[in-house]
Amino acid sequence: MLFWKIYKRILKLLVKYFPAYQIRRNLLRAAGYTVGKNVYVGEDLIIIDELDDKGYLRLGNRVSIAERVTLIISSRPNFSRFSDIVPSSHGRIVIEDDAWLGTGVIVLPNITIGEGAVIGAGSVVNRDVPRFTVVAGVPAKPIRKLVTSAI
């Protein structure tokens, strides 16, 4: 178990800084995440999770993740004196086929981003995003629906 935690931490560090997106994608797979085909992973991706988590992140086919995106699978108050009253948050993130996350997006735990959804740069996603919907803002709110006949 300790070996896996060290191994995963090293892989996540390489994902963050490695210059080729194809290798970043393969490093995510090696770290235990589910990653579809033709996924683009931008530089400086941050995944916050427990190091023994496996399967809590699923990226569909042709997902595009821009630079400096943060995916929060696990969040807790750690050593705060409020840790008894502030609940921890831990859950899956599912990003379905053909979704696009803009630069600097933050995705909180227990979120599904639907097929073909677009998340505007700098948005904070705190609830599920329907298929073929553009959302933006803090928190992210729907802006418009995409025409699916063109896809």
C-alpha cells in the first residue's frame, strides 16, 4: 500500500509537468484513473484525492482538459479545529465523452459533466452539468444549450 501511494504521487507529479499530452494521458491511466481514447490533458493538471483512491476519476473519449484545471475528488479540513463540525467531501468525478474544460476550471467532488458539455475558463463546477450545455461562472451556471445536430 505504501509503495502504491508513493508511485501514485510520482505519477501525479509527472502528469502535472510532463510536456507531451499523450504521455500525461498514459500517466493518468497508470495512476489508476479511467481515461478514454483521444483525451487531451493540458499542463498543470491538479487532481486532489486520497492516494489510495482508484476509479474515482473517469474521463470519456475525446475529453479536452485545458491548462491549470483542478479536479477535487477529496476535500477535508485536515487539522483544523473545525474538523468535527465541517464535513469532509469525497466522491467521483465523471467527465463524459466530448466534454471540454476551459483553462483554470475547478470541479468539486460528486460531479458528472455530461457528454459534449463546455465549461468556461475559470468556472467552479459545484453541480452536475447536463449534456451539450455551456456553463460558466462561480459557481458555474448554464449559459446555453448546444445544437446537437451539428455533432
